Amino acid sequence: ILEQKNSALKEILEQIEIEKKRVKNDIYANIDKLVFPALKKLRKKTSPASVKFFDIIQNNLESLTSSFGYKITEKKINLTPREIEICNMINAGLTNKEMSELLNISVHTIESHRIRIRKKFGIIHQNINLFTYLQYLNESD
């Protein structure tokens, strides 16, 4: 009887995984077909300074089916909203200078946020690039 229950449980878990993949694919297809075309049209009509925000929005939509957002907003990490925003921009490949211009804060402030982010992720005194670490979080589903 226990073997039958284990077998049934495995089948249920497999079905759940299949359904999760289907939902991810559906979300991505809808974003790709419905949202991206509208976003591209809007992007053409904005100022050059705003183009970076459109890149960030597009990057976020592309990673919507990943667990990156969930991982960086976990309670145990306790990132502030600004730190989450900066992680998102780092993940999108922006430089400290680009982030400071977009957020209207100094490069020094960006660097301070990066140090606090590294502390919260536990990589403060390790030879790990923050961009690479965030990319790893984005890919490890």
C-alpha cells in the first residue's frame, strides 16, 4: 500500500511540474505577443534617458517566469525596496553611473547600496562579482 501511495504521489508531482512549465510558457508567450510589441512602440516615443527604463521593464518581463524576483525579495535577505531596484538594474547590466543618473542619486550612494546588498547576500568578503551572482540567482530555478 505504501508503494502505491509513493507511486501516486510521484505521478501527482510530475503532473504539477508539467503544469508549472505550461503556465510559464503561456505567460512568456502572452508577454512576447501582447506586451513586447506595445512596449517597443512606446519606447520609440520616449526620451533617450527613459530608454534605459524600457530596457529594465523588458528585462523584468523576460525574467517573469524565473524565480529571480522571489529570491531577491525573500524575507530572510531583507533587501529594502531601493536595494531591490538596484539589484534589478545590476541584473539588467547597468553601470553605477547609469543607475545614479536614472535614480537621481550619487554614484557613491549606489556603491553604498551595493556593499549592503553584498552583505545581505553573504558575499561581502568573497571574490564574487555581484552581477554574476545575481545572474546565477536568475538562472537557478
